[in-house]
Amino acid sequence: MDIVFDKYTHVIAGVSERSDGTMVWWNRMPVDEAVRENRERYFKSLGIDPDRVVAGGIAHGNHMAVVSDLDAGKYLLSTDALITNIPNLFLTITVADCMPIFCYDPVEKAVGIIHAGWRGLTGGVIENVIREFHYAFGSKPENLLITIGPHIRSCHYTVRDEVADKFNEQNIERRDGHLFAKLVSEAEMRLRQLGVKNISVSPICTYDEKERFYSARRDKVEPLQGMVAYIGIKKY
């Protein structure tokens, strides 16, 4: 699935689908060889050199990294978000219900990608990334273009009281004695509080799209199966 940034065709972004095979890289080394092969085959099909891909090892936290050519081909442990201004360097994270958040600054020519489940979201991963865009590249929040990709929507995302308490109250629904979290509403609220104005959201719920996407909550399989989300700036 492509993520399109309107007229900025030099920005290459998207999310793999179930038909591409599982892309989950656990936050440990060595990497599973079958998954490595899936990823390499997938990126080659997109015209992306796997040696120019940087992968974040998902820890459901708020740690992010600014990456450079020195990181090309690397797998960065315990890193839920990546940003760069290096052309032809592709940033990736794993998702299987959590939000993939794609970022592009058309002024400073920088991109970023965020893995945001409830832990990272309420722990400040978005805030860390938006601030680092400014510190590292001089990016202004009002210039950033943000796209939130397919993820589990509130229709299926039940949470416990202790999790709900970490969200802004208006982003929790109460139905039939259960609590449902609106991940995307929480993300949008936090982005706008930081001064981000340009936000688009995919309407796709990963839980509902069984034939197209993996869903950790729906599938309940071990080991977890999931998608890879990616973004980069093609040389132009």
C-alpha cells in the first residue's frame, strides 16, 4: 500500500500487506532469516536497495534516532522512530495494529517514521520526534506533512482502566461496559498541540481488513506477524 504525499513524488512511502509475507523483526539479534528474505524481496520489488534500509527495533517506547549514511543497512535496537534528511536512505518500522506515522518536511527535505501504540503514544514518542525534527534539521511544525497509516481503530481497540487513564479523556469511548481507545484522535491532539497543522489519516482498520493486513489483536498468533512501514526520499 502506497502512502502518497500529493505532489511530492520524490517521497517514497508505504506499508506492506499480508500477501507480501510477515515482516516482523523482533527487538533482538540475530534477525530471523525468513523475515530478512521477505524484506529484501519486498524492497527489491519496490526498486529500493535493501542495503539502503534502516530498521527500528520496536520496543513500544519513545526512543528515536537521527540516522545518516553510516546507519544504512543497520538494525537499531529499541528504536521506535527514525528521522533523516539523507536522500535514498529508507526508514522502516514494524506494525501489526499500532499506528505507522509518516512525516515529511518539504522545506528542509527531511523524513521520519514513528511506531505509535498506546505505550509509545502516551509516553511521548510523537513529541520527541517533532522536537528532534526542529533540533536536527531546523524543521518548523507548521511545515510538516503527517500521514497516519492503517491501524486498529477504536471500533475494536478495547483497553483496561489503567491504560485509558493515560489518554486524554475525550479520546476514550465507553460502550457496553467496555473502554475503547481512539489512538488516532490522541495522536492528532498531540500533533496539533505541537503546532503541526497538516495531518491526514487513513480510514483503514487493520482489524477489519483480514485479507489485506495482519492484526495482532485479531490474529492472536505466535510468533507475531506484521507489516513493515517505510519512508525515504528518492534522489532527484
